[in-house]
Amino acid sequence: MKPDYSRAAVIVVSDRGSLGTAEDLSGPLVARALREAGFTVGDIAVVPDGADSVEGALRAALATGVGTVVTSGGTGVGPRDLTPEGTRPVLARELPGVAEELRRQGAGQTPTAVLSRGLAGITDDGVVVVNLPGSPHGAGFGVRVLTPLLSHLTDQLMGGDHS
């Protein structure tokens, strides 16, 4: 399926959020920023921490034909922070510069941003997938770093030149 680059999906990775024992604030921040950048964003998916749940949620989002998927949560070093491990199997090519820029700019806000193991990359079908931190501050800041890059990135994926 050819991706629709005007559509984006948001996936929140949180054990407590998926159980309903904690209100997620990060997903709505990410969705709002994507909408403000011109994307159509559907319902926010909330899944428990763990590689299998993340991979399953990503594959479900990809099946809807979106052009961008942004996850929030599970990028740290905790024992259940396995979002990168669930993301890597769906990526055909990683975009290390995007993940590095998210960490670099995030470190200007809080030094612990360098502990994020979040990935960014492209699937076989050309869908952009990016992992953001789970904290509202980290996710909100990260999506503001990401959105200016998406227009050029998706233009490149559609065969645009490098101008």
C-alpha cells in the first residue's frame, strides 16, 4: 500500500496508560503538534511496554496506509523500555541523524535526553517511523524538532530532488 503522507498515527507505549491506571498526556501533545503541522491524525493507540506490543501496534498502524507513525514512550533504559526493539523489525532503513538530532536538541533541555534509545527510520513501503520519549516534555519537544523535517523527508521518499 502506498503511504498517504498527509496522514499520521500516534502510538503511546505505557504499561499504566494501557491499563487505564494513569492518564497519558504525551499522546495528545504529539497528535496536536502533528495536526498543527497539517497532518490528519486518527485515534491514539495505547499499548503496554514491550517489544511485541510495540511491533504489533506499528504493523497495525502501517496497515492503515499512514505516511508517518510517531511513538511516545519506552525509549529509556528501564527493563520494560523496549520500544526500539519493537520498532527495528519494521524498519528497512534507519535514519540515525534524526534520532541523534532529537537527542542532541533534547539534551539542551534536559541532560538525561541522551539516555533515549529511540530510533527513526523508514519502512519498506516508505513510511516514516519515529520513537519519541514518553514524558510530556520530551514528547512535546521531540515532535517540535521532528515536524519541520517531515516535509523534506516525505518529499524525498516520493522521489523529489535534493533542492
